[in-house]
Amino acid sequence: MKIFLSTVLALWLGVIPYAPPLFTGIAFDNSSQNAFAASSSFTITSTHNVGSGATVLFACGTGSTGFAPMTASFNGVSMTSIASSDTGGYHEQAFYLINPAAGSHTLSITQSDAGAGSNYLALAGVSYSGADTTTVPEDAANTGTDDGNAQPTHTTIADNAWIFVCSGGSTDGNQQVPAGDPLGTLRATAHATFMSVGAFDNGPQTPAGSTGVHTESAGTSFQPWIAFTFAPSTGGGGGGSGVPPGLIRNFPIGGCCSIQGRD
């Protein structure tokens, strides 16, 4: 009876009892990858299927044409460069796009011709739902180089944030998280002769603090990498209070209880 009276009173007052959305946080959506060797092309593509709820798409590109910079696009929309890393003639670059178009579209990375003969390119893309779209990434990326057994780290700012790592390599084999010392998750990898790329993540990190991944690629002598963190949405999709903006009031019902609603 009390529930019925509460509903009637709520309708009479013109308010609806408010229930905050459930906390969901960041979630992996989908991945894609591709690689080619000894090609005259300086553009590599993959078909990436973005889910309807995805909020961010990251792309990793590895190239062998010296340290030539790259550009990236998804469904014809330019992606923003995050950072790059170079070693031994190999170039690694990371990109992002917020609110990518849902469905299967072309993810593309192009590297400018640095004068090298045959070109080697590798591409990995990963999309996520529940990620913040206002500040991507959370902070400036860390970059570095290694010899095939790297452990990139970064410090998160927001609770429940994730780390993302792009890792390149001069090897004819896929990259992986080492079985004997696992840290993080491999989301996408591809390789061609003398070239590999890997996209890794680890999360959520709570409370905020230092986190990392462990990447491995057998036989790699040059391994550029990029590490950055990205936060969950504060609009109820991950990590925020879940209460939309606006005034929320408690409306008393007799002397026993109240209902919550908007003005």
C-alpha cells in the first residue's frame, strides 16, 4: 500500500523516483590487426567492428621506414596522435578517436616515405566502452625502447582507469604476455617479416596509482613502446557517482519515508 501511495504521490508531484545507473566501468569492445612485408605501399588497413556502446578507439602502428611519422583514420575520420617512439630504424606511434562510428569500418595508418626501399608495416586497433571522452589520454604518455622483454608502466589519475600499451618489434613473430610472468592482457597482435605490433592493456587500477604490462617478443632486438592511461566515464558509465546533473530532492511522504526525484 505504501509503494502504491508513493507512486501516486510521485506522479501528482510530477517527479519520477530516481535510480542511478549501475557502475559498469571500462570494458573491452573489439580489436583488429594486420601486417605486411616488403611492400611498396605506405598504407596499411584493417576492418574494425565497433560496438554500439564504444566510446574510444586506439590504434598502434609499427613501421620500418626509418623514423618517418604516421597518420591514422577510421571510417575516413582523422585520429589524433598520442605519442611516438623510435629505435633501430623502427617507428611506433599511437592514436585515438573518441566516439568512433559503430559498425565495421576501415582503420587505416599511413607512414610517410623515409626513402627506404621495401616497406614493412603492422597495425593493431582496440576499442572500448565506458571510457571517458573528455581527456584522452589522462596524462602525457610514457615512451621507451627495449630488446624484446619490456615492462612499460604509467601512473593512473582516476580510480578504475586502465593502462594501454603499443609495442613494436623487429621480429617475425607475434607479441605476447609472457606465460611465466603475466601482467596485463594482449588484445591484438600481427607480424610480417622483420616486423610486429602488439596492443596490450591492464585494468581497472583501484585505487589510482602505478600500473603496467609485460610484453614479450622472442628474437626482438629493437622494441619501441608507448604507454598511457585512460579513465572511465564520469557520467554513470564508470567510476562517477552515476547521478546525472541537475537538482535531486527528497519529497516527504507523511511521517514515514520519502521519495527522490527532480524539480
